[in-house]
Amino acid sequence: TFLSSILLHHKKFFVPTIRFISFVKVYFIRHYSSLYLYYFNLKELIMNWKSGLLLHIHIAPIASAKMVELNTAELVPGKGIVNDRYYNQNGSYSKIPDIRDVTLIENEVLDALASNQPPLQEKPIILKPIEHRRNLTTSGVPLNYLVGKKFQIGEVILKGGRLNFPCKYLADLLKKPLVLPLYNRSGLNCSIEKGGIIKKGDKIIQLED
């Protein structure tokens, strides 16, 4: 047939092209299906979110010092967590005006890094709750969704200020390639609207606007 003659005549072109298309398909499925699934799961979390949990509380006394885990903490509006470096105005960025009374990150992000999802780096990255330098580690809370929204943890009411940006400072401090893998999922900076006590295991509940 006419089509067969064309295919035979251009076999040297078509076969490599088909092989290349197949390669692209396999590469996309292996590397980017997980990216789709990550954001699909995030969308599901946002739509179904009612409450989450506070898993960890961490502070550091001064800039670059090792984080210390607490079971309970006192939060003061306009200052932060008592005894934290930003509460004491001696954090790395204390002289730069910003919303950073308290910083949060999702435990789901740590799990995703550990399983290399999505595959933005050569291999999995282990980032422990005591290493990421955010004050609070949450579970079941879509933090990116909470910019401009109020939510409660224990006695405390926080308001999402801005998304936290991954920085070279953290990557250099831990000697781990974190800038790209944490892009758009590096956590949330919050202001303290109402102070009080929080403790590990507290529920995190969004408040009505």
C-alpha cells in the first residue's frame, strides 16, 4: 500500500523517532507521575482538611545553634516562642523586618523528601524535624493554604503571614541540597494573634474568617 511504501522508505527516520517517543513516555511516567500525585494529594488534603496535629516544637537559643525540642512552649504576640532566638532578637534574620513570630513546616514534606517525591534531586534527602529550623512540625495541615488565615493550636491563635522560602543558609548549615527540593513547600511564617501555651499533640484547627 501507499502508506507501507512510505514507512519502508522512511524507516530510518520513523524507527528512531518512535523509540525516542517511547523513551520520553517512560521517562515522564517514572519521574513526573509522582509530581502529579504529590499535588493531587495536596489538593485532596486541602479539600478535606478539618484539623491536624502538632507533632514537634523546636527552638534555638541563638542563630545557627542546634535546635532543642520542647514538650510545651509559651508563645507571646509580637515576639515569638519564649527563649527562641527570634524571641530574643538574636536570630540570623532578626534585623530584617518580617512576619516570623513562629515558623511551621509539614511533616508530609519531610516524608516526601525521604522518599524522593517528586524526584527533584539525585537521591532521597533525610531532613529530621530537629534539623529544618522551623519551630513547629505539623501533620495533616495544608500550610500553603493558610496564608492570611487564622488557626488555633492549644491556647494560641496564629495567622498565616507568608510562605517560607528555602534558603542557601539552611542548605549550607546542614550540607544538604535543600533549596530546590523545598521550593514552594518550605513552610509558613506566622504572627501570634493570641498568646498562650501549646504542647506536642495539640490539635490544629482552622478558625472562621
